[in-house]
Amino acid sequence: MASNHNDQILDQFTRQAVPFANAQTIRSEDALNRIVQIAGTVPEDTTLDVACGPGLLACAFARVVRIAVGVDMTPAMLDQARKEQQQRGLSNISWQQGDVYALPFPDAHFSVVSSRYAFHHFQHPLKALNEMKRVCKPGGRVVVADSSPVPAKADAFNTMERLRDPSHTRALAPEEMIGLFAKAGLGEPRAEVCRYESEMEELLARSFPREGDADRIRKIFADSITSDALDMATRTEGGKIFYSFPLKVFVAQVGVA
């Protein structure tokens, strides 16, 4: 089952690599810098971005910290990350292909370990969070930024997202994510809401749903406008549908023994 899901991730993100890397909301400097700020980043930090995709957050950290590393399982995404690094002229960053459930790094190796827009793809999010904690130094910070819809709207949100991206598993509601941090021994994380608006057709243009599902997604978005059934603040303007993912950033400090 896990290998089948990994195949779905590789298929989706090999195809999504270029459009995802160039999407305006994904590239937003404000969004990236906000996470760097929430993480309490300082120049002495060494950072790891888990499931780094096209490397945008890792590069944002690299502009501030001593050393930054990005790890991802999809070679096409790492190719985009290397191009991003080259375009930005960053020399203090490196990339590695790896598994989020068995990170190829020693214990207590980084002072900040982050993950953005990835946990909703994980079949075993607690296992991934435990690995992030393992490679983080005592006193360091673990940061997870992901869609986190309110419980009453989570099922509708996840149903839509599985249609849009078959590699989506489940976005965790805020209470679930807080519980996940507790199970990993990270205590209760600080949580901050970060919403960035975009347009539905732009989202579909960089997505690869199965045949026929794009129109189903359009209808779900349209039907959600009056009730905000997806927790995506959907609205219309000029004949277009706009939305914002229910993004939240969770950060916790690793305990000092």
C-alpha cells in the first residue's frame, strides 16, 4: 500500500514540479518569510526542510541561516530546487533525495526542521513528525505548515483535495495536528493562521486530477461559495472563483534533556 501511494506522489509531483514551483501563491515571498519568522530563525541556525518540493522554503531559510538542507523523494522536484538555488546565487544549501519516514541524517543534527504543504500527503504523519523531532537538536524548533481545515469542514475539504490531487491523503484539523505534536512528545505547538488568496482555474491548471474530475471540482467550489463549506473562503469576482487554503503554521520547541 505504501509503495502504491509513493508511486502516486512520484507521478503527481513529477508532473506538478514546474507549474507548482512557479505558482504565485507557492512562490510568495511574504508567505515564505512568514514561516521563517514564525520559526524564530537566527543566523546561527542549521535548517532542514522535509519534503522540500521545489526548494522555495529551504532557499528562504538559506538567506538567513548558516546552513540549509532540503530533502524530497521526487527527483523532478529536486531538479527545480537546484535551479532555484542557482538563480538565487545561494551557496549554503544542499539537496538530498530521501524518505520522510527514515530521514538520512543523524540524531539532533539541525536546529530548525520544517515541512510545508506536505503533511496532507503522508499516510503516517506521526511517523514523519517523530523523524523530524529525531533530527532536531534539543532546544531547536519543529515547524509544520499545512492546510488545516476546521473539523466541521474537513471531510468536504479532503474530498475535494483527493479529486484534485490523487496523492492527497488527509489534511488534519487543528485539534488533530496539536494532538499529533503531543503524541510526538513536542508539547502543544504555537499555531498561526496564514491565508493567501488565489484563483481556482490557476489551481486547476497546475493540478492533474483524473479525467472528468476537474468539472466536479469546479462544481464543488461553486457550491461552497454561500456556505464556505470547504473552509477556503471561496468567493466570486469578475466571473472567477477565488479561494484561500486554510493554511496554519504549527511550531514547537524540542525539549532539552
